[in-house]
Amino acid sequence: MLNDLPFSQACENNKAPILSVLQQALQGCSLVLEVGGGTGQHAEYFATALTHLTWQTSDQSIYLSDLSRRIQLAALANLPSPLLFDVSEQLILQQKFDAVFSANTLHIMPWPVVEQFFAQIGALTTADATLCIYGPFKYAGKFTSDSNARFDFSLKQRSAAMGIRDIEAVLTLAKQQGFHLIHDVAMPANNQLLWFKAN
């Protein structure tokens, strides 16, 4: 049954380093929204380790079936069924979250959708919320490695709207929603984990 679930080797590789940061960043949180749950590997791993909080994963409709299967098989008390959530649509979620996590999503979204992502997060979170974003970024317009430059090229081959984002532009969007950068943590494979706190 587990063998037919979608699997990401990247998730397996990065989940432990990400968790080491989340254990600090989400210490005082109770309800986390994961945007772009994907295969569900992160959700299962983090919910297992962070038993003090409820890990509410979500994704677009086309990914929801496989994500739901993994969550159901995990059968964790703090890992409820995933929510349908597409940041490009004006869907209203009932809860207010005191934390949001998203991994490897901003370079997939077209830039106008990245803007919508931050606007939606601003509306869905409590006044003192934590926001953690994992992925590759450019600094002062420059890639942090040759491999990231190649990755950006491959993304743009798939769609001109995709691409590794400039961190300065991301920080501006976050600030507009009241989120300020606490830590920019270097991660394996030339990625970063951006840890924000609201006000």
C-alpha cells in the first residue's frame, strides 16, 4: 500500500534539517498550515516529531487524493485530513493559524501567485504567527550556486513564469503582511529556510 504512494527523494533528504529549525521556530505554536503538502512526507514526518501541535496540510485539488491517502495511512492524532487550498483562488478557510510552513513552492508559482500567497497568508494567520519558507533564493540578483542557476534554467524551460525568486522581493511581500525575518538559515543542497515572525 505504501509502495504505490508518490515519493520525493528530496523530501527524504531535507526533512531532518528542516525539522531541526522547525523545532525552534514552532515551539510556541499549536496549529500549523502547510501550503503545498505534495507527497505528504513532510507532513507525516513533522507531525510525528512535533506532537505539541496540529499539522494541517493542504494542496490544490489535483494533488489532494494522493496526499489524503498518505495522511490516512499515517493515522496520527495531530495530522487531520488535508484541506483543499489553492492560493491563486479566493478560498476561505475557517481556521486562523498561528504558523504557516511551505517548502519548494515559491519557485513553482508564477510571481503574481507568489504575491497572492503572501496576501492569503496574511489573512489566515493570527497576529503573532510564525511563517517558515524553505527553498532556493537569489541574493542581490545572484544565484548562490551553479546548481541553482542550472535549476532555474530548467524551471524556465518548463514555464517562463517559474524561477528562483529574489529574496529581497520575497522579504518585501512578507513585510507588507506584517512578517519580519528572524533567521535566514542555510540548508543542504543550496537551499534556505526563512523564518519569519508577525509583528
